[in-house]
Amino acid sequence: MSDRQIVETKLMKFNWSEYAAEACGTGFNLLVGISAGVLDFSPDFPIAHLIPSYSLRLLLSGLIYAGSGSLFAISPLGKLSGAHINPSVSLAFFAWGKMHPHDLAGYLVAQFIGAIVGAWFLVVLWRGHATDVHYGVTAPGPGYPIWFVFLAEFAMTLALVLAIFAFLSSHRLMRWTPLMTWILVAVLVWIGAPVSGTSLNPARSFGPSLISWFWSYQWLYWIAPPLGGLCAVFLFRVLASDRKVLSGKLFHVAHYPCISVKVHVPYAKKD
């Protein structure tokens, strides 16, 4: 085997542990987030009566949903995979040059599998109560034109990826990325859910749609968030041309293996 073949074989190493971690994280995030919606909005549970304000319950659901993703990011599995748990985020890291193509494919497949399994567990856990939140399906809010819903998903995902890159391009801020995403995503859910359901994530939308077999306007959630993430990469290169994203993980820990490309964190352990 030639030196070139050896290098190509090494580059094509499939990182199954990281892919499995992404599947677990995506499923966990979806299950916890939509379960929060069931508890907060089903009339069969006391929270709907204890907190009459729809807006406050929506904020509470957003905090739990976003918090589950941030907790996963600082967990052992999240430290391993980088806790993208969102195809839009993985595509953005790939566009920046932080992922090999085969790892991007592994992450995307794992995220969709995780979302499907998470949605299935939601139905098993809550049964009829899951219908109170339409199985967590994302759909345009009543009265909003489709172009506005598309723009909302695009803009919110763009803001999320820009914020992630801003934190991950600073040695001082990068450790606080999970905290930032918790607050930001919770606010986006609070503001954007009445408009679009605040997907930001094609896998998160696909899982509940498949389980409930609801496909109306779902193309919107498969196109707008990834497009927003990719545009965020372009904008960050233009607005912060002197900065570079230091890692492809939302929470980089030096003693964990890292499959990211061009890691600029001191003492990063290569897988």
C-alpha cells in the first residue's frame, strides 16, 4: 500500500462512537423537549392550570428543550461527538472545513435516526397525551404566510450558527458555548414557536413528522434551517475574517478524542 493510500485510509476512518453519541443526543434532546411541551400544554397536567399564561409556558418549554441540548453538550457523550445534534450545525462546521465528508455523512444519518427513535419513544411514553402537542410536529403558525415562516426559520438558524461560531472563535468564550446556546435557543423558541414551531433542525422536524405521518409544509424545515446555517458561515467569514473557529465541538475538552479538522485548541487529543 502506497503512502497516499495509507493517508486516504486513515482519513476515511469511520468514527462510530461519535456517530452513536450524536444519535443519542438528538433523540434525547427531542424526547425531553417535546415531553416538556406535553407537560406544559396538555390540559391533563397541572402546569396548564398553575401557569395560565401561554407565553410563560412557552418560555418554560424552551428553557427545558434548550437546556437538554446544553446538558448533553457537557456530558461525556456530548464531549465525545461535539453535540451538534442538528444537521444545520454539522453542515455549517463542514462548510467551515471542520469535518471530513464521511464524518458529515455519519453525523447526518445518526441525527435523523436519533430523531426518529426519540419521536417513537415520545409516543410510547406519553401515548394519547402526545396528541395534545401534535406529537411535536413543527408547522407554520396560523395567519403567517409561508414566505415569512421560511424567513423566520432561516434567520433564527443563521443567528444560532453565528453565535456558536462567535463563541468558538474565542479562547475566552468557547467554554461558555453550551450556556449561550441554552439561553439563545430558549429565547428563539419563546419568540419563534408561534410563527414556525422553531425547528432550526431538519432532523427534529423529520422525526415527529414520520411518526405522525404529517408532511404538510415539512419541506420548509428541510431547506430553511440548513440554508441559514450555510449563510451564517459566509457571513462570519465576511464579518470576522481575522478570526477562526477553534474547534468543531460545542464543548471542547482536551482529554477527549477529537475528530474535528484543524483544531486550534492547545493540547487537543487527536483520535
